[in-house]
Amino acid sequence: DITSIRGPSSSNIYAVGRAWTGDNIVKSFLLHYDGKEWEKILTTGYPIQFQRVRYSNGSVFIVGSRYVEGAADTMVVYKDDYRQLEELVRMSDDEQGSLWMNNIGRQTYFIVGHELKTYKNGKLVPFAKFPKMDRIIGLYGRTEKDLFLNTSYSLKHYNGTDAATLLEVPDDMPDHIFRGIVFPREVFFTVRDYHNKNPGTNLIYNGELTSNEE
């Protein structure tokens, strides 16, 4: 299964995925496409499921889940370092917060617990902290001062100083704000129909910048 694909151009694309071996052990792989053919960069020799890949400034970053006795117990962020995986950070399931990443412009940003981090000088460096915010599960935006934070119970906008709430869901319907996509003037988010508490219906919310905000 290929679980994520991303690249800066049609001749520089990376993909990650997972495969089940004959003894039912999950292993993962990293592929690269140069515009003509796919090449296998690496395959793990231990049980892990690669879930997301992002590329920025010549570096490839991967988020995956380590599996022990058939169950995921740890989230890990890796950097591909000359066909070897360098572990940048890990978080166990019993820790608060999330471990995830997304590209904002040409830079990859990371959610680590209740912090937002970037990769600088060989390590993850925090640039924003939200200790009192509920679990952050998604990150989208245009710049570090124009970010949308998708949490378990809300959608917030961070302007570099404050995080304002744009949308809230009831306490009994957590994690019902799903993926988003951000354009220069508009944003779109898929959200469960929490008003009617209809688990079978998804809605699309749209937001536009005003002339003053532009």
C-alpha cells in the first residue's frame, strides 16, 4: 500500500508505503521518481508503518508508527539521510498531543505534542507553543504567521501571536474536523455534520480573505 506521495516537481517525487511479509509482519518502504522511473530508496527491516512523507530544502521527512505485538505504540519522525533513516523524535501513545507534519510553502513544519517545530541545523526547533490547547491533529497555512490548527474540538487560526477559534465541535464528537487545503485567498476544510450529529455526512467549509486581510 502506498500511503503518501509528495515532491517539489514532476521529476522529483517521493512516496512511502507499507507491505506485509509472508509471516504477517508489516514493513515499510521509501520510493523516488525521477520523471522516468521509480527507484526503491530503502525498505525497513523492522515492523513500522510509514504514513506520511514530506520534502523540503533537499530533505525527505517521514512520519510512521512503530508496531509491537500487532498494535501501534509509538509515533516516529524520520529523516532520510543518504538511504538511512535518522530518527528525529518519537512519541508513545500514552503521551498527550500528536506527532504529525505538513508543508507550509517550501518548508516542512511539525506538530510535536503541543508545539509547532521546524527543522534547522540538524534538529527540530520549536517556534510556537500551545500548552493549554486540546490535541492538535492538523496543520495548514501560508506562512508561520498565517496558520490553521486543526484540533480535536476546533479549527483555529494562528497569526504569529494569538490563536483565534474559527469553528468548534461538541465534546462528544471529537476529531470531526478533517483535512484542509489552503489557497492564496481561500481555505477549505472537510467537517463531519456535527450540527445534526450525522456520522454519515461530511460537509465542506469555505473561508475567504477580506480586502482588509489581504
